[in-house]
Amino acid sequence: MVDETVRPDEAWAKGYGVIQHTDETRARVAQMAAEHSAAGDGVPLYELLAAADRLTSAAMWLVVHDTYAQQVYLDGRALAKGDMKPRPEGHTGSALNICPAYVGYLAANALTGHTRGWMMEQGHAVSGVDSANLLVGNVVAAHAKRYGVGPKGLTEEGLTRFVRDFYSYRLGADGSQEAPRGSHVNAYTAGGIAEGGYLGFAGLQYVHMPLPGERLVTFLSDGAFEEQRGPDWAPRWWRHADCGLVAPIMIANGRRIDQRTTMSMSGGSSWFRQHLELNGFDPLEFDGRDPAAYVWAIWEMERRQEAAPRKYPIRLPYGISVTVKGYGFPGAGTNPAHNLPLGAALTDEVVALFNEGARKLHVPLEALRAAAAVFNRHKNRPRERDHVFANRDVKLKRAVQPRWLTVGEKASAMDAVDEMFVETCLANPHLRARVGNPDEMRSNRMERTLDTLHHRVTDPEAGVAEALDGKVITALNEEAVASAALANKGGINLVVTYEAFGAKMHGAIRQEIIFSDHCGRHGRPQRWLSIPIVLTSHTYENGKNEQSHQDPSLCEALIGEPAHVSRVVFPADANSASAVLAEVYRTRGQLWTLVVPKRELPVVLDGAAASSLVRDGAVSLRVERNAKLILTAIGAYQLGEVLRASRRLEEKSVPHCVVCLLEPRRFADPRGPEEEAVCVPPAARRRFYPAGAPKRIFVTHTRSGRSLGLLHALDTGADTVALGYRNLGGTLNEAGMLFANHQS
């Protein structure tokens, strides 16, 4: 029974279990109640906040069951030793911390009537998100079918299956993971847009994600703060005109895995607040143990951001959520709280501590259902699982056709990339453009792109291609600028870098590849416009800068990723570079790595041949019956040397064939049905490499062993040779690099 003599604000102020409200939070909520006018979902504020307390407590209760229990009892009875997991597992402390954060996010949406997107840096905290989502019924079909739908559908059987699936390691009949739950955010996490397995990238990306009119809440990690410095620049990039609202929130729990964070050892949140102020942020500190404090923080940050003067950089609001790791459960604030706050040994003492902690978090079923119902009154807005960031669907309104050059004329393939990108942007002004550029745009021949789109700066310099609303994100941090493009999934993007420095982008790019792959495999194909990663000033062109600048590692690494998502190509000339870029923007949900020369080289392929090269992954440039040798080039400089060799062979009347291979991964054996859809089938391979074949020489931009391993389906044994980068270089020109690496 509800005591109608107690005012709703007074009832909420009493708190619930471990969820308590400080005087500061109560005062801030009162201010919000007085000033907030939007109807939202129509739920009275204090009713919403009281429901948030109960939902947070119940989510925390389910989180600790995730880690330690193999049986769930909705009545909250004590567990026996046989009800416990013999081998507990989980990132329990972070998952407990994310519960008030995520429930606060849900409540902020209900309060204002906006379904914001969300992302979290600490993807290992997914248990907290999955638990809260399950309790309110904000789940994808796979979770609904396996665990139950909504609060009325909660059963002990479904919840028991839910916790048993966490770190179950079971395989299905097809050899894939059986359970839809993972250790981090995955394709089945309702509303999940990033795995969050590699710390640092959420902090680099959040400011570039929302389009105007969109809102994003990002939960950041104080451990990740030590890893990546690029997030300090976020105020430099945000603009009222072309960005949506962002609410970055640092969950400052003070601990990494084995020790305190450097931030906590340097002075804690007060030190961090000063650091943020020095870097152009407008920090606000709040109680990270209370979902109501998160509601206020999100509301307040957005309000400040909307009211910020149009003078840049603005003081970008930034929330500091002060808490202790694993708050609300025994072991909080200790190193073990990161994973197993009670330890891994299943002793009587551990069982007793678990039951004591779980009892304080338990919410009776009817109270839980009533609380969850408050979060299910969405009025003319999508469920959180369907927020806009999780459902990008981007297409060109007008595709640009390549301007074909004449065979024999000299041209830079990077000039072709530059022209195609600029023309595509101009033809599709509805798409927000972003270029990730570590430096040297002009050196890399992206002249028109820079002159058209400009460096994004807060104080443009006269006579330089700079503008407040520039679309080129430039900083000497490869991960940061790549992330600017990777985050802009509502627009059109390009990343360009020296090839050697692309290796520093690897982690960020790979995270996007594997998440897109997983989503596609599980019924969530990604529909953002594919993103080209252009590697130029490459290994054979950068001899003058010593071996630090001679490194094909990125394309070698990405060529091993799923072929239907990670497309690695080696354009042979300007025409094929144009054809590749046109194809990139005809596809969606893919990352294309283009190894492109910037020097002027002869155009080898006419328009028809360049189009065939992109369509088929290869093109035959010379075909002779009874050929004794097939020469294959993978890379533009390699093709030049192969054609020289071909002329020598022709002079000696040696019958041979020449193949230009654009996308080697398509000529490998597929590793599953998804790759089979893009790989060249054996019958088509034989068009280029006939059975009973003669000797084969592959001349490749990459290391030779990498190519031979990849193309084993074309390897005839002793009669097959690969000539590639031999880790030899120095201060050399292009001819010297080719000679040193036995490709001359």
C-alpha cells in the first residue's frame, strides 16, 4: 500500500536499500523539478526516480547473480552452496557501477521524451546493461525468446538461464557460441554500438557521433583516461551547427584491475576537475551511486551545451561520476572488486557474504514489476534498443562516376582519390563529411579535399585552408583522427595517412570490423556508408625517411580480418583508384583499406578494365596459350616491374600471362558463408590461373610470406614464388626500394 500522506518527493528522498540520496542530489533534483517543463513520457518526476531506485537495485542484484550464481530465486531466498557457480566469472565491480548509470540514462529519456543513444568505454560492464534491459523488457528478439519478455515475463527459469549463459563457453552444433550473451557489448546487447573491449576509443569518438538533433550519453572509464589522450581535444571539435548533444560521463571509481588509477593517486576527482578545466571542459561532479544524480547530470549537461555561446571552443560539459568500484556489494573499493569481489573460492564464508549482499539489493517481484512499468510508457519515441545510432541507414543520393584517364598518360592515383571524394561530397550535401588526417594533406595530394572542406579549427588562420566548420579533423594522433571518421556513421568519411603510421590506427579499425561482422552474422547488418582508409606515401615511396616509414603492417593485418567486412585493395593506377572509391560508397558496413601511390605513374587500365578489376578482384593484362609463366602484381609499383619483366619475356619469346590482382583476400579460400559471398569461386579463379598451371610469380606490396599464406589456393608448390617486402630499406628512392626487396 502507498502511504498517500507522504509526499512523492519525501518518499523518494528516503532512498531504497543501498541507493541513498545525498543532500546535494536532493537539492539538484528539486531544482530540476522546478525548471523542467517538457512532458516526456508523462511520468511524474519523483515516481520515475523512485522506480529508478528499485530498478537499479534489482539490476545490481542480478549482476551479482551473473557472477556467482547458477540459480535465481525471485523471492530473494538465500542461496545454498549448490546454487553457486563452481567457477565464478565477471567484471563485477564495473558492472555494478554501470547499473545506476544506465538506469539514470533510461530515466533521463523518460523524463525528457528523448531516446538518446548510449555507448560505454568499459564494455566489460555489459552485465549491468543486460540486467537492467532484461528487467524492463528492452531486449532484442534473441534475449526475449531465451529469457522472457518484459517484467511480466520474468520467471525463475528464464533468469536462471540468463545467469547460466554468462561466461558459459558453450558451443552450438555449428561450432559458434551458443548463448547470445558475451563478456562485452555484443550484437545482442540492446542498443549496443561498440564492443568497448579496447579502452580509449569511446572517448575519442563520442563527440563526432551525433548529428544535429541527436543526443548521445557516453560512459567513460578512468582507467581508459590513462591510455588515450585524444579525448582532451573534444571541445575543439564540437559545433552547434553540425553536431548533436553529447553527455560524456567519467565513472571515476578509482581503480584499475590491480591497483588504484593514476587519477586517484594524483588527487582524485578534484585533480581531474582541474585537468578538465585546463583542457576546455565544463566539469560537474555528482554522486555516481545514485541514478537520480545521473538524470540530473544528463539534463544539466545538455542544458549547458545548448546555452553555450557560439564562440569556439565552447566549455564542453563533462560529468564526473564519483563512486567506488563495486559499490553496493561486499568487497567494494578493493582490487578484487574488478572481477570477483568475494574471491573465486566457494567457501561457506563466501556463500554467506553473497547472501548478505544480495539480500540488501533484492526487490520484491511486484515492486519490481511496478517500477519496470514506469519505464515502459514510451510516448512517440523508440525503445532504447532502437535508438538512432544503432540503426544508421545511409545512402548516397547521387553516385559520382569516375572520370577515366587515357592509358599511357601519367597521373597520381591520390589525385584520383581526391577528386572522387570531393565530387561525392559535393553531390551529396545531405551527408556530413569527415576526413581523418594525421597531417600532410597536401603532401598526400588531397589538395581539393582540403581546399573544399578545410581543417576544423577554433581560430582560423588567414590564407590557410582552415574554418570553424571545417570537415577535416587534423591532429598528430592517428587513433584520434581515424576515430573521427569511424564515429561519423551518419555521414560520409575518409581517412588518409602515411602507410607506416596507419599501424597506429589498427586497434580502432579492427574494433569496427569485428563489431560490424558480429552484427551482420546475428541479423543486424550495418547500414552506414563504408569507410575508406587510404594508406599512401607508402613503403616503396617513403624510402627517403628510413625504415620507420617503410611498413606494410596495417594492410597485412587487416587482410586477415573477415573478407566481407575488411576489404583490402591495391589499386594499380589512377583509373583503378577512382573505380575503387566509387565502389566503396556503393557498399555499407565495410572498412576498405586502400594502398595508393601518390607519385605520378602511367595509367595502365582503361575505364572498362578498371571496372572489371574492382568487380572481379583481378584483371588479366596478357593472356597466352601454352604460357610457361604467370606473373601477378599486387600493388602499383609491383605492376610496373611486372610489366617491365613481361616486355623482357616477350623479347625472348617466352609465352606468359600477366595478372593484376586488386583484392588478394577474394582469391583465398573462404572461411565461412559470409566470406563465400565475396570470395572468387574456384571456377572463376581458373580464368586467371588455369589448372595444371605453369610457374607462378607473385610480386607483392606486402611481405611475401603473408601473400603466399593467403593465396595458398593458388600455390602450386615449388613452381610458385612470391617476391615481397623483405624488411630491407633505408634512405632510398623508389627504384632502390624495389631493388633492395628483390622486386626490380
